[in-house]
Amino acid sequence: MKFGINFIKHGQRAEAINMGIKYVPYNRQEKIIKLFKEAIKLENMRKLDKAKKKLDEILDLAKDQYPEFYFEACFRLGDILLQEDNYRGAIKCAMRAMRKVPSEELYLLGAERIKAIIRITKENNRIHEFSKNFGITLALVKDNPELYAFLTALIEIARGEQKEIPEEIKTEKLREALGILLD
């Protein structure tokens, strides 16, 4: 039995359900911000699995309505994966972020972050991890010719099959990222 009691209290909506009061965030954006704070706190406490769960929640909430939050959650999740030495996972998260990027400014920021991921991967001698298991990620970026060419080149370079940067890649930071691997 649900009662029709709804009121605003300190930015939250309270709902009376079966004689109990349950507080839920007033809107999706506030919920996302709250989850970001929790995820960062958990990451700082080195509770990475719990932080990843919070970021997954953000991805679900932000997917269609808040592309900026989606972008940031993808890259923050990628940062955690880097801490766990999951370099392939970090690049996959970066590609997810880049395919839904809402502005050129964030696209360029994402390219810079990808460059950092690749530099870290190379410094740790783990480039070979980019040589396989990108089928789903390739399918996700197939509508963006630059990202598709970038990911394809990344895989081929990791396999030792490619020695130059494809001309479809116009963004300088993405070209520089592949250049790190070719040096």
C-alpha cells in the first residue's frame, strides 16, 4: 500500500511507503554527484571494487541524459583499471567515453587522457595487452571513423603489424598517442 505523501526536505524527496519513510535523491543529477563523491572516497581508501561499482551506477544513470558525467565516469573507471594493471580495460573505458563525448573540448581532453594511458602502458611494458579482445569495443566505435582507425591501429601496432599512423586519425593527441608506441 502506497500513501500519497510527497514533500521536499533539504533537496530530497521523501516517500511514505508502507508506513516507512524512504529518502531518495531529488533528481538523477544529484544522485550522480553523490555517487561520484562516494566513488572518489572509496578510491582514496583503496577500496577499488566498491569504487568501480559506484562508477558503474553512474554510467547507468548518465548514459543517455548526462554525457559529461558519462565521460568522466568512464575515464575515472579507466584510472582505477590502470591502478589494477588492467591496461586493456582502461583503453576500453576510454573508447566508451570518447564515443559519447558531447563537445570538441572534451574530445580533445579525452585524447590527451588516452595518450597518458598509452604512455603508462608502454612504461610498464604491457603494450602486448592491446593485441586482442577488442571486438565489442571496435563495434562500439565503428560510427566514428577516427576512433575506429585509432583502435584498429592500436591493435595492429601491439601485434607488430603496423608501422605508421593512419591518415584517418586527424586529432593530434591521438596521433601522438600512437606515435608513443611507434618510437
